[in-house]
Amino acid sequence: MLAALLILIIISTGAMWLYHCHGRTFERNPKDSQ
């Protein structure tokens, strides 16, 4: 349970970081964000 929560936090943080750094790239290429 705790491990799953930790993984979820890591994924959420990673996704936010990727969006912050490469958000424009994803907006230009919707296929990459899928």
C-alpha cells in the first residue's frame, strides 16, 4: 500500500516535471503525450 502510494507520488512529480520542461513539445505533438 505504502509502496504504491510512493510510486504514485513519483509518477505524478515526474509527469509535472516533464510537462513543465517539455509542455510545449507535447502541445505541438499530441501523439507523444498519449
